[in-house]
Amino acid sequence: LRDVTAEREAEAQLRQAQKMESVGQLTGGVAHDFNNLLTVIIGSLDLALGRVQGDVQSVLESALQAAERGAALVQRLLAFSRRQTLIPEALDFNRLAAEMEDLLRRTLGEDIEIEMKLHPQLWTALADKGQLENALLNLTVNARDAMPAGGKLTIETGNLHLDEDYAAHNPEVVPGDYVMLAVTDTGKGMPADVLERAFEPFFTTKEVGKGSGLGLSMIYGFTKQSGGHVKIYSEVGHGTTVRLYLPRQSAAGATATPAMAVQHDHPRGGEMILVVEDNADVRAFVVRHLHELGYRVTEAKDGPSALSILSQPTPIDLLLTDVI
């Protein structure tokens, strides 16, 4: 006889990782196409709003608000599919949790007790601060919903080294040092069939209108895109723990990206701008908008075309293109 339990667990983990990768690719492709459509819709509505008054203006404002809600949904889908733009910086998880404590207490209400278990000598992590704050808030809201009659929520930090053996049983995990942020509740917990699908986008056990089913999927995508790992432990009647493992900052250090200055008025100028965008509708909108702001514009549909324009003697002052 040979015990094949570990092998079967590894195979199950691999199948789940492959399924999530496939769903992520599909979701990311759909979200990218919708993003292009919404860029044109939102941009055109925004331009039109400045040219009308009265009843027409209120109609356009309503349409713009709906389109912006759609854009927010697309951003969540891009987060799951690991295609959002992240700005990693050196983070102290203890400080982040302490700074958010008042907000979390207001979110949870008086019936839920919060306990902080913060490691006194915590390593510095490398992650996007805004996304990590969103992740912690999402986990807190989920914990609150799992404890309708009240309970206890614990936020814990720690230093961990995930070794080769752990990586062998958890696909996509790279052995190394990680900083952990864990949220534990004393709620109703999840049965095995729910736990298996917890990270899938739009999967939710909440009533209609009570949740989008994108909270955990966003956290999953953000963590994976950051080079980290996320794990859920849950038992019916005993509660749930979600642990985020994000990479420890290397000895070389990381430089935080400075905040951009807020620009309230549309800039105007006459510089030459090269717009590179493969979607014709998006490209046409951007070019039209820049023309209206006074800029001279030349356009290219792809990289090779842009390189051809850049090789010409006409000086280009700015290149405007998308990250992907």
C-alpha cells in the first residue's frame, strides 16, 4: 500500500489553480473590451455635458453615472484577472491596520469586538497600499456579514517563510519570505462546496442586492499579481480565516511613488502628442479630445507604426498610450 493523499491534494490544488487561471483570462479579455467601450462612452458624455443645459444635462449626468458604475465593475474584473495597474511600495502592515482601526470599528458596529494581534518585529512588505486597504476593508465587511448576531474579529500580522515543501503543495507559490495579514471571524463559516468556489468572480451566497461576488476575487487577483499568496480556512459553525501573504521587501529597498499633484482645470497647449492605441474608437476619441484642448496630434495603431513616426524628423513632445 502507498499513501497517495498528498498527491491527490496537490492534483486538486493544481486543477483549482488552472481553473482560476482560465476564468481569469476569460474575465480579463471581456473586461478589457468593455473598458475600451466605456472609455468612449464616458469620455463622450463628459464632453457633451459641458455643452448643454437644462433637462438634457440631467439626462446626460444620469447616463454618465451609470457608465461610471460600469467602469468600477470593470476595474474589479481587471483586479481578479491580474491586469490592473499596481503601484507597489514599502508597507508596514502594523501601521496600516492601526490607521484603519477606527474605520473598521465603524464598519463592524458595536456588536462585534476587534482584536489586534500585531507582530512586534514585523518585516516590511512590498505591495500596493490602496489595494491592500481595499482588501482589508472587504474582508472586514465579509466578516461582519458572517456574524449577524455579533462576534469577534481578529486582525493578525506575522512573518513567514514559505518553503519548497509548501510551494510543492500550493501551485504558483514561490518559496521565500512573506509578510502575513490575516482576518479571522467567529461567524457561521463556509461548507466545503462554498469554500472551493469562494474566489470565483460573481459567486456569492448572499441575497440578491447584498453582494456582487467580486470582493474575494479582487483580493485573489491583487495578491497573485503582487507575487503573493492567499489562503482561506473555514469550518461551519466556527468561523473563517483569510490569510494574505505578500512578498517581503528586498534588501535593495523600494521607493514609494510620489503622489501626483491634483490638476483641477483641463490643461491646454500646442505641443505635439503621439497617441498609440490599437482600438480605433478609443483612439479617435482621444485624438478628438486632445485637438479640442489645443494640442497637435499624430496617431498610430500599434508599436511598429509608432516607431516609424518617431524615426521621422518631426519632434514629438509626449507619447500617450496604455499600459497593456
